[in-house]
Amino acid sequence: MKNEFLNFLGIAVRAGKIVSGTDLTLQGVRDNTVKLVIMASDCSVRTHKTINDKTTFYKVPVVDSFTSEELKKSIGKDRKVMGITDTGIARRLNDIMKK
């Protein structure tokens, strides 16, 4: 499951269907352009609270099962928070996590 998720995340990055970074992801959540938020499990407490508060309010699902190192290897950038902007890709990633 982990490898399948990370591989599909890499495909989403190459397709240009993500925004990365806390500020851009939060803006996307507010604008309803981000359909799924992926957050590193080892991000700071403040970031974790901020992301969870916004995503709960705007009803956006969050995946926080991966470390920042795993995400870095998958997307090729050192990011702790990213948002998926494509509905189909977000749905597929969510399905992979539910397996």
C-alpha cells in the first residue's frame, strides 16, 4: 500500500496536479481547489494543528501516514505539506489508503 501510494503521488507530481508547501496548500483548501492534503507525520505540532483545523472546517481529507523523508523520495522535493488538485487523482490516492 505504501509503495503504491508513493508511486502514484510521484505520477501526480509529474502531471502537475499538486501544490506544495503549507501556505499554497492552505490557500488551495480555502479556494476549494485542493481535494486531498498530504502531510508528513513528522511535521511540527503547529503545522499539524493548522492543517487539521482548516481541512476539518472545509471538509478536505488528510493523509498523514508518511514521514517527510518518504514524501521527499516520492516527489523529489523536501516538502512536508502538499495538496492534490485533481479530483480523480485525489480519489485514487484516498482509495489506496483505505486498502
